[in-house]
Amino acid sequence: MKAISAILLAAAALATTNAGAQQNADSNEPTIADIMTQQQMRHIKLWFAGRAGNWPLADYAIDQLKDGFDDIDQRLGGGTVGKAVGPAIAALEKAVEAKDRAAFAAAFDQLSAGCNGCHRSLDHAFIVIQRPALLPYSDQSFVPPR
């Protein structure tokens, strides 16, 4: 399990490095690929936080996702991402506020479906998001604080 987590983290770091190479040499702005790599890691963190019932961490992850989606929308224009994931984000916020694990799981799946719909609309249907199976954050506890 540790080896798989290490492989996932290395792959994410490599993806970020390769995506960063696409940047204009004169720009310090992250590329869409950079932001989406962060979004994927936030998506994973959100799942494990909600699954553990760590509602403050889940709320934080939602806020981070919203910031990233706003950044993507600014680059794409037209509110593309907001339209795809906005309802799911609202449902996630309600589920987290209510501390409702079943509603959280349903809203999380709705978020993943929204991500996949956006990918298809942007001709990136080969990027398919799903519930994470492994926790790549072996250095962070997802147990709610006491």
C-alpha cells in the first residue's frame, strides 16, 4: 500500500512538473494542467475527509476546490466549470454542514460526474474522475480532531 501511495505521489509530481514545462517562460501563472493536478489531489482529500467524518477538513477541501474551479473558469471563460460542478459543490456544502455521510457520498459522486461532463465538453473525455480507492496522503490523519 505504501509503494502504491508513493507511486501515485510521484506520478502527480511528475505531471505537475511536466505541466509546468508548458508555461510561457515569461509567465509565473500556472497552466490549466497545473491547476487541474491540484484539483485532483483536492478531490481525493475531500473524499477521504468526508468518508472519515472530518467535516472541517472536508469544508476546507471544498473551499480549495472552489478556488481552483474559479481559476479554471477565468482561463476558459463562459462559466464552463461553474456550470458543470456548481450544483454538486452546493450539495457538498449542504452535506458537510449537516454532517450527513450519505448525502456527502451522493454529492461527491455528482461532483465527479460534473468533472467528467466538463472534460467531455472540452474534448478531454479520456480524463475520467471517480471515487479514489487509495489514500496517497500517508503523512496526514483524516480522523476528525477531538
